[in-house]
Amino acid sequence: MERKLLTKDSYRSLITKLIGQNYQVVAPVKKDTMIDFLKISSFDEITEDYIVTVSSAKTVAFPRNEKLFDYEKQNKKLTQQDFDFDSIPQSVLIGVRPCDAFGFHSLSSIFCWDSIDKIYTTRLERTTIIGLSCNKADDYCFCTSAKGSPGSTAGSDILLTKMTDGNYIAEIVTEKGAKLVADFSDLFTADGGADKESLLAKVAANFSVDDVLAKINSKFEDEAFWTEQAMRCIGCGACAYVCPTCACFDIQDESHGGKGHRVRCWDSCGLSLFTLHTSGHNPRENQGQRWRQRLMHKFSYMPDRLNTIGCVGCGRCSRACPVDMNIAEHCMSIIEN
Amino acid sequence: MNNLQQKAQQLLESGNYGLIVGYEKGTSGKARPVFIRKAEHASKLIFDESCDQNIAVYLYRQEIKHNKKKVIVANHHTLKSIVELAAENQVFDGDFMVLAFAENGDIIELNTFEEIEKHVATLYHGLTEAEAAMMKKIEDMSLEDRWAFWENEFSKCIKCYACRASCPMCYCPTCTVEINQPQWISVPSHTLGNLEWHVMRAMHLAGRCVTCGQCGKACPLELPIQLLTYKVALDSKQFFDSVAGTSICADNALAIFKPEDHENFIR
Amino acid sequence: METNNTNSFEPKVVAFVCNWCTYAGADLTGTSRIKYATNVKIIRFPCTGRIDFMLLMKAFANGADGIIISGCHPNDCHYTSGNFHARRRWMIFRNLLDFIGVDVNRIVFSWVSAAEGAKWAEVVNESVDQFRQLGPATSYQKLIKNSEFQEVE
Ligand code: SF4
Ligand code: SF4
Ligand code: SF4
Ligand code: SF4
């Protein structure tokens, strides 16, 4: 993989030029009390003072609300305005942690499973992902247990690693990344050969996700196990909404009189009404079954059917959870029980 | 083993109690709810300043309904919620025992609603200084600034409903947000719908919110939405002298009225 | 934030009224041939107690510049106490709206009995004047527009 040097000044010019060229640049920004991915209009808005952002980078390809089409009914005549693909901007997503970047792989496997979700794929195609290796981690991070690492290039188009002098090692991972580097070739210079590994956060691998995969199917019918696991869970949507790989959505019509639009918005299998049938029957009637679904989906159904795991070990769900349902712990207890 | 752990062990060993809901040490020094069924697990229990979560929400959980008599380790937020839940007939007298703590750390056993109510009367019911300061900061703003402040906050809400799920008073099996004929609250999380959701939530908690702040603590996006329910709680007190979580038989402020209720805006 | 173009601006006003007093009162206004502002769309309810605060929210969300709510005087409720319940609700709701930055002068509350045809005309005229002074509910309209389609901020 080709390595280059991107000095901190060049990084600033790169971002400034991208904004100048009307790219939509999305970056971690400190807004009020938290740090999240937001559209920026100047380099100075960017912060690097985060382990991971509260919400995941998935919003760029899978926004929390997305208008699919408009409709209008007038004098019994229905007109429909389809999704305008031209409205999808060329984007550069920066400061994406390796776990998040890899999350797009899992997400894409769902959105391209049997039919291709064109809106999602177009958004992603028009996005160049500039990752940023982790130089710190916290008790929630477990990427190394989930096939990732603080310096993993998978999922990024370019991966930056910050050196002690404030400059960056730039690893050019994909063709898309190479194209961006070529477009701004004067900003990327010859690599000084710094040792990347020593710059990365240390994340202990406390378990192996393969062991979870091997074990979880045998636990499916152990109702008592899941009930116990989910005792604390209060059934909100926080974990799924912040997760980089959770793809559940709801389709809703929002209308005023004869005019309206159809919207796709996030949903979560943890919510009690998620599987409620019109008949009144709810196949997942308690939180244990819903929690089981969440874990089975990530560690059994996705590996089986999509050949990828549905968890990248970012720990976001556990940070966001109001009752500290720590997913890594739950994985370990699946292995141990 | 400390007092609490010993007590818990005794209770479970006695065979009279089947489950203790309390706090244990969670990730990164955070406390989190725990469910103890075996005496040998009693040593997991903790109770210190980190245990500020309101865990009354578990008292009416389906999963623990079948359990033999329950025990709940309660901080002052949880205690007040229990009183309010009792007033609203969501929990039942004698169904569980409460372990509360005196200021010196001694364990207080509360077995009946009457005992709980009496104990709660000794607790402080207002906002903390920091909370009162937050309220004042907003109240002192101009109308335009207040609107801008909340518009910005509401724009962040992702409608995960963690605030609702963690509030002990939000126990409706089907919430208004899930009603779609008519669709009162839009499902997509845009700012207008979010504003309506939060106004609705606050209104439905008027006279019922015990100002525990749990909703705000639960929000992953850190919206200070507890201030909205604090507002209706403070107004309920000011207008109707009604403070939620103080009486096991009080009707909540918006369920009753007095002919002499006084306002100054109706023409 | 709110612009004042009092000359041309005619506020859109929704009135939520109870069937037994104010609606009958408004009827009397008409049969007495008292003239009053035409900006108001009247929505009839069985009782003020049935006027959910969400309806007021929806009125604003659908572009109302002002709202009138009116029902039977205290002790005159057809259902004995609906208006007493409503009064409590409004007291809380009005302050909550103020707390989030909605100008509560955009909502007028009144008691108008079936015999008060003249009072209804007065309430409407005064309210419409008041709303005209306040101008269009631009902050709310901006919110409606921004919420049409929201992705990454
Ligand atoms: S399940 Fe949790 S740890 Fe795994 S990818 Fe999703 S948010 Fe991250
Ligand atoms: S695990 Fe936590 S965040 Fe997820 S639904 Fe349960 S309580 Fe909510
Ligand atoms: S917890 Fe926060 S983000 Fe979730 S619905 Fe409540 S206010 Fe919105
Ligand atoms: S609304 Fe918030 S502060 Fe009030 S009782 Fe519920 S969780 Fe506590």
C-alpha cells in the first residue's frame, strides 16, 4: 500500500480546497456538549479530540431521515417526483475511525443484499472516506476482538495516522483515495517512514468474535439466558441508532392535504413495537427476545448470509446505552455460558 | 462485605425474597442496575454517589412480575418515583421491600407504602443548585433566544426514545408517538416533529415528573430535555401546590381541578 | 425575528370552541348580524376539556399565526367540569410554550357563553388585531420549512 506524508499545513489546505471546490465535507465537530459528524464550512471546525463520535458516520450514506419521493394529488390526478440523484453531493468524510470505516462494509452488505439500494450506494459512491487511526481508546472499545484494529485501513479510502509532530502518515487504500491524492498531488509528499504501529492506541483483545460466532447459534433457544442478559435493557433505540452497522429503517408518509413525501427513517429491533403485527401478535414479545435478535443479527445472521460480522467493536452502543449494556461483556458471556 | 451486601445476602438466604434490584459497578466506574437472585452474588451490590440512576422503571417490568417478593435498593430519585407510581396504581403495596439509606449510611428498611411515603417526606424535593441555575439561564433569555436554544437542541434529537424508556413515569404500553391514526408525532426525527414530541412528553408528565433528571441523563445526544419536565413540575407546584412523588394517594395535577384555580390570561 | 408588515398582513387564525357555549355564542353573533373579522376558521368541539394541546401544536405546524380557544364560563360547563380541567391544562401548557420560546400572545383564551354574541365578536376582533400586530409566525414557519427535509446537518 502506498504511503505518503501529509503535513498538518497540507491537511488544512486539502480540506480548505475541498470546501472551496464545493465538496460536502463532513467531519467530527464539537457541537454544544458532544462531538458528532457535521457538515463543515471551515477547517477550524474540525476537532480531533474524540475517541469516537456519539453517532456513527453512517449518516452520510444512511441519514436518519431520507426523503424517497414527493407526491401530490390534485383533482384525482397523482403526480410523483422521484428521488433526485443529482441532489446527492460529492462528499468527503474525514476523521472516520477505522471501526466506523469498516462499518460501511457491513452496512453495504445489507443494502446490497438481494436488491441494490440505489440511494444508499450512490451516496456512498460519491463519498471519499479519509480515516483517522486511533491514538487513544477507552474501556468500551473492542475493535481488536472484532477483527479490527486502531490502525486498520479496511473501509477507508485514505487512512491518516497522526504523528507526534502533528503531521500525518497517509496510506492510500483504494482507487478513490488514489484519485483524491492525484487531484491534490502537491499536498502529499514522500513518506518519512515513521513507525505507524507505535502511534496507535492499544486495545486489548479480550475475546475473539469467532468464538461468539461459533457459540451463539447453540444459545438461540436458551430463553432463560437471553432474559437474564436483557434484564437491564429498557428497550430504547439508542444502541441501534448510534451503531455504524445497524440498518433497520421504517418507511413513513408525511403529508399535508394532498401533498406529501415518503421518508425512510431509522428504526430499531430493540423497540417493543418493532415486530408487532396488525393482528396484535408480537413474535418478539419480550426484551430478551429482542436483545437476542440484536445479537443474533450481528453475530449469526450476517456472518451466515452476508459473510460479514455485524459489529465492528466501536463500543458506541454501550456508551450510548442509558443502562450500560456493554456489548463486549455480553459477547464474552455468550462464550463462557 | 459491607452492610448492604450482608443485608442482601441475609434476605436472599432467608428464602422470603427472590430478587434484589440494585446497582453494581459497570463500565468505566459507572454504576448500573443489577438483578441479584442468588445470595452468593450479593457482593456485586454497591451503593455510592455514582448510583444516581432512577431504577424505579424496573418495578413494573413484566420479567420480574412472577418473581417472589422483591427488594429494591433505592436512591432518593427512585423513592420518589415509587411514591408517584403508587399514587398511579402502577405498583402494589407489599409487593416489594425498599432498602433506602440514612444520611449516615445506615440501611433503612421500608416495607409498606406508608413507610416509604413517610421516609420520602424527609427528603429534599427541589432542584439541585446546578439544575436551578440551568432553568434560570433559560428563563432569563429573550423569547427569541429561548426559541433558538430549543430549536438547536431539538434538531439533535434522533428519536431513540431513551428518555421515554428510562423515565419511570412513562409506562404506557402504547405511547402517543406510536399512534398513527392520526399521526400525532411524526416518526422521522426532524426538528418540528421533535419539538412536538418533547412538548407532548412534558405535558404528559405534568404533575407526575419527580424531577429526577433520568430522561436527560439517558439521552445519548445530551439534550437537556429534563428541563422541560422540570418546568411543568415547577409550575404544577406553583399553580396547584402539587408535587409529584410526595403522596401515595394524591391525584396528579392535571387529572383534577379546583373551581378557584387562578389564572390571569383568560378573557 | 418576527417581521412587522402590518399593512398587508392578514393572520391565519384557528378558533377551537366548545359546542355548548362559544359555538352557540358565535352563532348568536351571526344571527344578531354583528360584523367581525373573517380570518377565523372555527373548529367545534364537544367541550374545551376535549381540546388536546396537540391540536394547538398542529395548528401552528400547519401555518396558523394565531389561535383562539374558547368555551363555557366556569361553572357553566355542559359536562360540569370540562372547562375546569381545560383551564389547568392551559395554565401549564401556556407556560411551557413560553419556556420553549413560543410567543404566547399568539394564543387567546376566553370564556364566551351562548348569550355573549357581542363578546365573541369582540374577542375575535381584538385577537385578530393582536395577531396582526405580531406579524406572521415566521419562527414557526422557518421550522416547518427546515423540517421538510433534514439529513446531515
Ligand atoms: S453493535 Fe455496538 S460495538 Fe458493535 S458496531 Fe454497533 S455500536 Fe459498535
Ligand atoms: S441495550 Fe441499552 S441502548 Fe440498547 S435498547 Fe437496551 S437500554 Fe436501549
Ligand atoms: S433520548 Fe435524546 S435523542 Fe433520544 S428521543 Fe430522547 S431527546 Fe431524542
Ligand atoms: S420526566 Fe425525566 S425528570 Fe421527570 S420523572 Fe421522568 S425521567 Fe425523571
